[in-house]
Amino acid sequence: MIALARPLLALAVALTLALPAAAQPKDKDYEPQVGQAGKDVIWVPTPDDVVERMLRMAQVTPNDYVVDLGAGDGKIAIAAAKKFGARSLGIEYNPDMAKHAQRNLEKAGVTARAKIIQGDIFVTDFTQATVVTMYLLPALNLKLRPQILAMRPGTRVVSHSFNMEDWEPDETSSLDGRRAYFWLVPANVAGTWNLEFGGERHELALEQRYQKVDGSVSFRGAMQAGLRDARLRGAAFSFAYVDNGGVRRDFTGRVSGNRMEGSFRAETGAEGKWSAAKK
């Protein structure tokens, strides 16, 4: 039996080599399975309607650069490019899944605006994103949180199913029992600022916990007025206070690093420009 097997095997190999390239057996394309294990998560695809809601929560436009952390089969990168006209990048750790997702992009005809790369989301630089999307586990969200908070103020972040604990979302949406969470990365305003407006100079002291801000304005020696309606959304900052004469002043402006500037209006009708520099 062994003696006969060898010639038969040789004949089979010869016939296979003689076949035209088109007739050669092909490897099957990689097909992911729901629930399969990944580096830190199992793969469960986000439903299409939730993908669309996430991108609408972020108000994605053709001017955006969307980065999907843990891209899976690439559907968020595809939707961002195809439905919203944005540039998009998906970062996927599993090399087979990354190739599969890139093939999906090719089938969808969006490779001019979208791309999938194999990489580690904790190592790959995604700081240029204007929108970040993710469907990760709570522990991974928390691990990513410092990196996300260090991004450009106003960066939009959307997570499917899992939040970021004490960093409360700016919006929570629900769709058929599934939740999506939205945040705007806030500017860093904590500290003491020299506030100037209308020829006056005061000290503005701010305390911050993510997008929530409180503080006071010091004027006329030890006199302090607590802030009212302080609101921080990305780099946009507004607040008000009532001075010692009982007049309310409202300030709106933007934060740029260690400086802020904008316009103010008082109940008396006085208005003008204001600026502040961090001490």
C-alpha cells in the first residue's frame, strides 16, 4: 500500500501544478464569528442603525476625520465615509480582521476616503481625529480616557453601550434598548486667571471636573462673587456673575491654551470684549 501511495501522490502533485492558475484551489476569505475572542474584547458588531445614530450624535460632516477604535469589520469607517462623506480610519488589532475590514471597504467603494490599519489603540496615534468612535469594554474606556481628554478641545467622542464612569456624557441616546454615549472633550480651564474687560482687572478662579466648572471672581480687595451658569463645551466657555452693585454680567468666549477671550454684556446695557490669561 505504501509503495502504491507514493506514485499516486506524485501524480496528484504533478496534476495540481499543471492546472491553470484560475483552476488552482483558493484560500477562503477570513470570516469573523460573532463572539470570537480578541486582544481585550470579544467581537460583537454594532447594529447598522446604532452606527448611524452614533455618527449623527457626533454631527459628522465631510470636514471630519473619524477614527474608530477597534474597527472590527469596518462598518463604522464605511458609514462615516459613504453616508457622511467624512475621512475615516479604523484601527483593528487582529491582523486577519483588519484585512477583512479593508476588503469590506473595497467592496463598499470608499477606499478613497477610508482606511483600516492593523494596530494597537493604546499605541497608535489618533490625536488628529475630530470624531472618535468605539465599542469597547468599560475598563478599556477608562484606560483610554486620559488619552482622549488630552485631545483637542471640542473633539467629539461616541461610545456604544459603555460610558466612562464619572466623566458624565453630554448626551445619552437609546435605540431599541441599546445605548450610545456622547462627549465633547473639554478645554482645561482649572486654575487662576487674570480677567480684563472694560478697563477693569479682576481675578478669575476656576475649579473643573471634566466639563463641569465652578469658581469665583475677586474684585475690590477680598470681595468675591460666585460664578453663575458656568458652562464649558469643548473650547467654548461662558459664565456670569453679579457685581457688588447688584449688576449681572454675562461672558461668552473661547479657550485657547492659556488664554481666553470673548465678549461680555451687562444688565445695564454695557458691552465689550474680555480676555483672560492663566497665571
